[in-house]
Amino acid sequence: IAVVVVIAIALGIGGFAVSNSGMLQRGKVAFTVGGEEVKMAEYSYYYNQIFSQYFNYSYQYETYSPGMGVMYTGYDCTVAPDQQAYIGEIEGIEEPTWCDFFDYTARQQIKYAKACEKYAAENDIKLGEEDYAEADSIIEEVEASAKSGQTPYSLAAYLRTFYGKSMSVAAFREITETQLLVQKVNDVRIDEYKASYSDEKINEVYNKELTAYGVVSLRNYVINA
């Protein structure tokens, strides 16, 4: 699982989505997870990542033909997320908007990241030199993107423009390293899961339930030539 930083096609388009909340002050607390404070910079990162994914997909389809963006993604890239109804359901919200969906998804991802951080601390899972080198590479890539546009930006200005005033270079690095730690925890858990199901265990379960697993579906088709 790779750590990917998604940037909105139109620089700054992601920032307006979070700015509607009015909570972009640096250091302000967005909410808490298990008593731990989640700062606006972190919340802004996750919110804008999920927002940008949907915006970019919708925008790309929209360039093919008007209306295709909504048709294939459900999201209208020409309308602010808090001004369009979300197509699904969100617990506790009667008529959710896409802004509610992005907010809900961001919070769920942050909760998962916090759970992974806790698991890593309890199981002595830490980032190594290669992980920190990857973090450097990610930040260098973002900085290169900031300088390559028609209007060059410094990294700090680029991050503030996209993620809001709460985001700093230091905060972005910390979040990037957290994402790499989450990736590492996921890899460890997958390996643990695989180890818990040896070939011997699989064969044991299979042999006990031959009638359940030893089934083949067969269909005959007649083609008149």
C-alpha cells in the first residue's frame, strides 16, 4: 500500500471546502479521538485528500462530456460540496451533503490512524531509515509540484493554499510520517493474518467440510452455428 498525496487539479480548490467550517486557525482543535486532540492541520489533510479524490475523478469525467462527472462519481465538481446532497446515508444526519460525507470519511480515517499509532506503540513498530527517506521523497515531490506551476509557490505557501492556514511544513511532515506508520502497521497485521492460516490449517478445515468446499458449478451452452 503506497502513501499517495492527492492534489486538486485546480490549485486551491480543495481549500475552500474546509474553509467553510471556519476552523482553519493554526493549532485549533478540530475534535478529539479517545481523549487525544486532533488539530485542524491533521483534519484538513484527511478532508482534502478525500475531497480531492472525488473532485479529480469527477473533473476528469466532466472533461469528456458535461454531466459525466456526476454520472460516474455522484459528485458534481462544479458545485461546492456543502451545496449538493450526498447520494448515500450517513448515520445521525437526515439529509447529508457531500461536505458531511467528506467530514465523516476524514474523521473515520483519522480514528483508524490513531488506532494504528496505538498498536504500533504497543508492539514496538517504528519507522526506519527507509521510511524517513520515503517521507523526504514525498515532500520533495510536493515541493517540486509547487514550483512547477505557472505561478511558482514555496512549499509552505503551497501547503497553506491547498490545505488551509493551519497547515505548516512541519505538520505536513508529521502527517506524512504517520501515514507511513499506518502503512507499516497494515503490513504487519496482514503478515500476522497470513501466518495464522497455514496450509495445514486450511487443509484441516477443508477436509472437515468437503461437501461445502468441494463444489463445482457447471453450465452447458448450446450454440447453433
